[in-house]
Amino acid sequence: MVCSFCGLNECEAWLKSYCKPCADLRRMLILYDPMTCADILNRCLLRTPDQITHKINAELKKNTVAELKKKAGGDDKKDYDCPK
Ligand SMILES: [Zn+2]
């Protein structure tokens, strides 16, 4: 039987109506304040266009720095491997 919340996964057990992740979410919503849970999920999972741009720039910068470090390290090693 498919989960009645997400409609994607199979249910935890034959008599249950939610899959494992949805059942866990439901338990968290029961244990904690649903507004707090929704606020945390919104802050963590949903991003504004500015935040998306900032994240993309940070990832590009990270990749560029990693490539520069790799190139710098590779050139040093190359000099050792190929004596002139
Ligand atoms: Zn589900």
C-alpha cells in the first residue's frame, strides 16, 4: 500500500498508512510545535533567489579554489617527476 501522505513510498506495515519518513515527520510534528517544525524546514530547505545566488557563488568559489590548489600541487609534483 502506498503512503497516504507523500503517495510515493510503500507503507511501514500493512495496517499503517504512512511510509517511514512520513511517519517520522508526523511523530516530530506531534512531539514538537508544528509551527516551529515548519519554520525550521522553511529556513533549511527553502531559499530565496538571493540565497540561491549566494549559494551558487559560494559553490563556484569553492570549486575554483580547489582547482587552483590542485593545479599548484600538480605543478610542484610535475617538476619533481621531470628533471630538466
Ligand atoms: Zn510517505
